[in-house]
Amino acid sequence: MKKARKNIEGSTVPLDTTPMPNSLPLFKRVYLSFKACKKGFVLGHKPFIGLDGTFLKGFYRR
């Protein structure tokens, strides 16, 4: 039986905590970013520019 890899280069897991004076740190949030997901996004996304005309003045005003 193969052992699972515990870390994969390129993946990130930032963990945010609040230090507590007399106890363990208080958990706030965590963000998981896997290398395969990042690579798939970069290779598969299409360039797109969105423009919200709500606050435009002049020629493009509605």
C-alpha cells in the first residue's frame, strides 16, 4: 500500500489565527489552494475584461 503524500509543492494552506495571552491561538480562517486547481485555472481561463458603466460620464453615460 502506497503512503499518501503529505505535502505537494505549489499548494498553499495559509492559516490565520489570533494570539491569545494565556492559551492556544484562536482560529480565524484557513484558505486551501491546491497546485492542480491553480494550474487548471491558468491553463483554462479565457481573458475577459468586464466594465460596469454605472459611474461612467461623458460619451458612455446612460
